[in-house]
Amino acid sequence: MEVWEGPTDILGIGLYHSITSRMNEDSDYRQFINDLELNVVVDLGFYPLMIKFKKESLEITRVIEKADVTLKVNAQDLFDLTEGKSSMIWFFLKRKLKIKPFLKLFKVYKIFSKAF
Amino acid sequence: MTDEISKYKEEIYSCTRCGTCKYIYHVYDDSCPSGKKFRFETFYPSGKLHIARGLLEGKLEWSERIRDILFSCPLCGNCETQCQCRQHDVLVDIYEALRADAVSHGVGPLPSQKVFAEAIEKEHNPYKEDHTNRLNWKEGIESEVPQKEAAEILYFVGCTSSYRQKDLAQATVKILNKTGVDYTVSEDEWCCGSPIMRTGQLDSVEDVVKHNLDLIKKIGAKKVVTSCAGCYRTMKVDFPKYAEQLEGVEILHITEFLQQMIEAGKLELPKKLENVIVTYHDPCHLGRHSGVYDAPRAIIQAIPGVTLIEMSRVRENAWCCGAGGGVKSGFKDWSVEISAERIKEAEETGCTILLSACPFCKTNLQDAIKAANSKIQLMDIVDLLNKLI
Amino acid sequence: MLQQTEDHDQISEKLGKIVGKEFISNHPEELLIYSYDMTEHPPNNPDYVVMPKNVEEIQEILKLANKNKIPVVPFVTGSNIGGLTIPLKGGLIVDLKRMDRILHVNTEDMYMVIEPGVTFGHVYKCFKNDYPHFRYCYPFAPPFASVMANALLGGLNNLSLKYGCMSEVINGIEAVLPNGEVVKIGTCMCWDDQWWGRVPMPDLLGLFTSWQGMTGIVTKIALQIWPRKPIRDYKFIVSNDLVATYKLVKKLATADIMNDILLTSIETIKMVLGVPLGQAVHLEGEPRWATILDFSANTQKEYEAKADIIENLFKELKSVDPKAAYSSIDNAVKLFGEKFDAFQKMPMTIGGMLEYGGLTWVGTYMTSNPDTVVKGVHTAFELIEKYNFEKCLYTRMMKGGHYYAFRFLLRFSKEKDGETERMRQLNQELFESLFELGAFPYKTPAEFTDKILARCDKNWAKLLKTVKTAIDPNMIMNPGRWGFK
């Protein structure tokens, strides 16, 4: 019998699906995510979510612990991004997408540009 | 007495009878042979689940009516494809559990199905043929058929090819010989157990599974190749339920194996056909149950001069040939009726040849062609390839 | 249940002669399956299940039933979610599945004539293959549901914003009365091949709509169809402010530019996505509401104009509810998975709704007055929380804003001890509370009708009885409903 995987909050569901569906489609991306060890906090303006990339496993939770990087973008901008109305780079330049620390920009881009 | 259905209680109670299992999703062609024929809710997949529920709750008792409902299902698994709910992937398991319980409660199977269980126990094949004659299909080509103590590949012929579709066994051997691979057949092959597994007659299952696994081990085969979809499904999907899998042994259907050979350049098809239109029937045990859809098609498309025109219900939506699940022996006429619908569908493609990849499908489709006086020619893919090498 | 008399066997034999022995059953297996549905309504066994193939067989069945005063319940798929095909007094279930032809599609007057066994799946297939420039409309239900039953029971579909509940798009019917006579209603009463309307003759359709099969068995129905516009798009909005969101919904509805507007709770979205039973709850901080918008256009210019109106109204909402966000359903599918496609690819089976064995609702139609709607939401939410079920709200503006469809999709497990009874209690309280607010349950289950009859205009109840008695003096048709014991 099919079993539900992943979080049950609506934003967590979206994030989980975005990442895992891309992993299913793209073997390089899958390898990249499976090799990743990183804690990312994503704040879409409703509540923050913690994504734990734990090498071969992915957990998305509302319990916020110490993050390696924080990503802030509001939901409307995220929708515009995923609809192709703009790009992560442009949003970053326009300060619609905030990444802390800045040095993690490339890694964040690599994770989310494919997922979104 | 067994109580197999209790293992699926959660799945059984999940069904709301939404009816999605009754048709091909988004296409709305018929998908369920027994539902289409008998029409009462009980004969559809959801109906069977609710019968299981009635039994679990004590609201129903085992009866001949339940037996007829359960055993009229060819276990094609189309419902598993069409059901959009979480319990979709265990529906056939539930029907087999119901059958096992029916048998243990003395209500099943149908009398004609008991016969082949006895035959499997005694002669290791469902056809009541002498086991010692298992390799009689070699007649005329004895020197071409390797029988070794050990080999890389075991060609598991299966009972239907051994005793009924001997041409298919011979054609397979000829093709295998062309590939130059190291393989053998064995006179010690027993029925894979599919007929008794599908009809809930589980007493001898562990014995046949263990025997066949021991045989593979004895030969030291790294690959087992079979030309029967039923044997393939059974060895791949069912054997692990009854015994520990053999490490490093790959089970292949002949179409998977031949696709590999063609792609590796180890099998050439020097002869050509002239503008032949073919269509392909997906055997349930090869397609839906085991996920093999592309290999047969890749082979067909590699044949020069052949055009493949698909029927309207193919791959995971394929209409059953009607032979499986014990229906061929339990409901002879109706089994051919189901097949006749498939023949009609094949004719609608304008094809001259209907291809399949299962000797049991071939038997039933042939019966339907005969009954309908159809002009369509039926061949196994292996038969066709054999003409081209 | 029928009394076990000598006549029992004779009836069995006669029924067998009418439909053929293979299409009649009184086996316990069939009787059990047909005795209940997915809802919490208690089961009751029929005495027989018969499956006729044509009008003549139905006539004979009803004459026999009428003569012997045997209850008759028409059935196609049993998915009305009101327990309406549970035979409260036993008798015959007449399963109409074998009558599954789409008889005629008239593209000039734009209607189709179909038999009772035609499902939404059949209609979808027919139109996709043979009439791609036309469309019917679909409920939030699996494809295997009877189009006729949906219409006769006043169900709602994804064009109900424009046209109202489905009984409002019926052009005519043919029905077999309890005495076996066949009646035609609408223009077809004069011309066999003309089913374009029910005007301007005295309209008798009301003798069959929302009567739950109590006045006869409808054997043909003509339903309006519509041209399929070349451009169609779907959007969704997430928001938190119910009042502001409803205001947007009402404005859009009265702007007369939309096909459909669904206002749902976030729990409904989660259920659609497949979140397990009991876990489709609103968590703190999550967006509260989701609104699905469906609109089409004949030209790109028209499309852009409509999209403009929607976006401007969305901006109004956002000025009050800054976290609100707006996007396309395609984007939602990309983000949340293909199950989100359910909103734009009807008919579709929503697994999350149907995979726990039990589904029910108190489905109502009510005023579209915002105060009442908001009050209804709060009242219902409190009750559902009290009984610890999921607040899967699913609402739709009807007929351009003239009324409102208000219901909760309540899934539950029949396996868990006590859950069915708890759901029954919830539904009773929900009905009572919503009824007090002016919400009328459609596909009205039997246990609510007593309260309605107690409150309604006495002369209406009197007229109901007069009509029923005239048409069905022996009270054989689906007895036990609307006070007819």
C-alpha cells in the first residue's frame, strides 16, 4: 500500500515535492542532493521551514535548528520564480531573494534553481 | 484454515467503491473482464474487496457464489493500474488471498482447477502429462538442445511450451543457439507453481519453488531465461515470497534477453519481411505484473519490413487474453469470449500478424481466432524471429 | 425485507423472465454490497438486485413491483453521498448500469440524450473523441458516477457557477412511472427527436428532480452541452482573510467572466494531495484558504481582459491580506505534484478523498450573503473540531452568485471503532446548525427530512404528499424518504 512520504504542512509539501521530483527526473541532480550535507532554513513569509540534506535522506521540518544557510523569499515571488516569470539571480539582485551567508549563494542556487 | 485476507484488512477497508477500477482511467474503455461480463457490483474489483470485508465482519459466509465471483477473475491486474487509491498495488494479492482462504474453507477452487493441482503434485506439470516426457518437445532437434550439468544460463521452458506449444520451445532453442550463449535446459524442471498460486492451492507451492531454486543453484546459472510470461512473473515476483532469493541470479523473459542480444550485435536478423503490419498483445504477467513493455516492442521494431500498429488498449491498460487466473480451465467458453474481444481489437489495427510473448496467451488467442473464424495470424515474437534468423 | 412467502419464489421467477436469470440476484453477496455505500448511513439489505437492459424491462419490473407492493430503488453507481440508494425498506434494487448509451448529441441545439447508466467517464470519452468542440461539465467526483443521477439530484459541477445546479440544465426526460406507464417531459413529448427544452408547456420536470427516485425511474435525460472555447486557464490563490477572499469570489462571480470558482480550506488541498487521514489539518502560520479559478475565452484579447480583471481583484485582496499569493494551476502542479491537476482535469479520481473507506458530507445550498457564509464556516469548523475530523471545506458560487454551495468533504475510516457513529453525530449537528442558518442539504438524507418537514411551509408538505400519492399510491418508489414511510 502506498505510504505518504514527507511533511504534511502545505509549504513543506511543495518544497519536498519540488526537490524529490527533480531528483527522480535528473540523475545528476539526484547524485548532488544525495551527497549533500546541509541545513537550510527557507522562509516563504508564512513560517520558516528547515530542510535537512543528510546524505541519502531529505527531511523537511518546522522545527528550526542551527542552519548553515537561510533563504528568504515571499510566496508570491516564489510562485513567479517557478512560473518562469523571473530567475533566482535576478531576484537575488533585486533583493527579493535573500541568502545568508552570501557565500552559500552558489550552493543554494544549485539546489533550488533545478527544483524550482 | 487460513485467514490470508486478514493480512490486508487495512487495504480492504480503504475501498470506498468509487468505481474507478471499472474502466481505463481517462480513457473509459472497459478494463475488467469479469465485471464487464457479469455486471453485478460483486464481480468488479471493488466488489471483491467488499466481499472480503463481509467475510471479515462475519456478514458473509463462504459459499459457491463467492467461489464463482472470485474464480471468474483472470487476475489480469488491470484494476491495479486503474485504481487511483493507495491500496491499488495489492489488489491482485488480495484476490489471491481470498482464493487461498476459499480453498482452505473447502469452497474453492473450481473442480477443473483441482485437477491441475493434483497433476502438479504428481507429475510436476498441470497438464497431467508424464514428467519423464518433459523434454519430448526436443523431438527432431535433439542434437541442437544442450543438456549440461552446468551453464551460465538456464532456459526454463515452462509447462505450456514443454507439453502444448512445443514449437515455441524449439524456436527458442534455435534462437538461443544463434546467440552463441552458454545455456542449458533441464529435464528436472518442475512447474513454476503459477497455476496453483493463482488458484489458492498453496500446499505444494513451497516444494515447487524450492525445487526450482535448487535446480538453478545446481546448474550454477547466473541467468534464467524463460519464454513464458507466467513463469517469468512467478519466478521474479512470487518466488521471493516463499524462499530466499538466489544471490546474483537474474531472471529474464526471452524478450528481455533477445533485446540485449540484438543491441549487443549478438543476434542478427538477416531476413526481411515485406511491409508487414503487426500488432502486439501485452501478456498480463509480462506487462502489468512485471513491468516489461518495451523489450518486446524494441525487438519488433528491430525487424526490417515490419510496422507495429498498437491496439487501443495496450501496455498497462492492455485487455487480458482471458486465460489467466485459472479462468481458462474454470470458465472455458467465457475465457474464449474475453480473448475474442482482444482479437477484434487486433483486427481493428489492420494487422496481418498478432504477436504475443506468452504461450498461454497464444493458446487462448488461438482458440478465439478459431471460434471467430478470423483471418488474423497469431505468432509468438520468438516464432517470428525464428523465421528471420 | 420481503416476507418469505410462496409468492417470493414466483416473484423471483417473474423477475428472471423479465431481465434474464443472469441479471437477477438474491445471493447474500449481492444483497450485502448493495445494502450500503461509502457514507455513515446504516445499511439495509434489499431482497433482490435486478439489472434491466431497456425501458420495456423496467416497465415490467415496476408493474410487478406495484402489483405486489414491493419497494423499488433505482441505482447506478451509488455514489450520491447521501445514502439515497440504500433500500430503507428492502425490496428491489434496480441497477441501471446496463442502460449505458449516449443516444444522441445535438450540436445545433446543444444537448445530449443519455441513458441512466452513462457515467462522466463515458461522456468525457464521447466528447473527446467525437465532439471535441463541445463540453459537458464534471463534479468533484470520480468518473464512475451517473450523469443522470447527478442532474436529477441537483448536483453541482464545474460549470455550476454559470448555470446553477445540474437540474437546471435538464431539457427533458423520459420516465417510467410506478404503474409502468412511460411519460415524456419536455419538447420530446411531442417529437421523439426534439429534446431542446421544457418551455413553453406546463413543466412537469419538477416531479422528478430531487425526488430521489420516489416518483419513477428516469430512463432518458436530455442535458444541455456547451461550446468548448479555445482558450481555457486555471489559477489559484492562497489567502488568509476569509471575508476579503469571499468578497473577491463574489465580485468575480457577478462579473460574469468565470466558468467556476471554488473556495476551499487548505485542508481540502492537503486531502487532494494525499495527506493521510487525520493529518489534513490547518497548521499555525499556513495559508488558510485556497481559491481555484477557471475561466475561458474565445480570443486572446478576451483572455487577457479577463485575466486583467482577476489580477486587479486579486490586488484588492492583497491590499487587505498581504500574504495572499496568486499563480497558475500548472505551477501548482509543478510545485505540489500532479494530484493538484484534479482541479483542471475533471473528471478525476481524488485518491486522498476516496482511500479510507468512508466519505460523507452535509452538502448544502445556501444564500450567497457573505455574513451567512462566514458564519456557516465558523459554526461548521467548531463542530468538526469538536468531533475531531478534518475541516475539508469545499464551496462553490452558483449561478452567477444567486446562491452558494457549501459543504465539507468528510473522509473517515469505517475500520476504526466508533468513527462511523461519531461521523453520524457530527453530520446531524452540522445539518441542524447549517439548516438554522438557511442552508438546505441537497441529496437530502432520510434522517434530515423530518426536521425539514417540521419546519417547512405546511402546504408545501401537503402538496408533496398529494403529488406523491397520486403518482405512487402504493408507495413503492424508494420508500422511507421525505416522510413517506
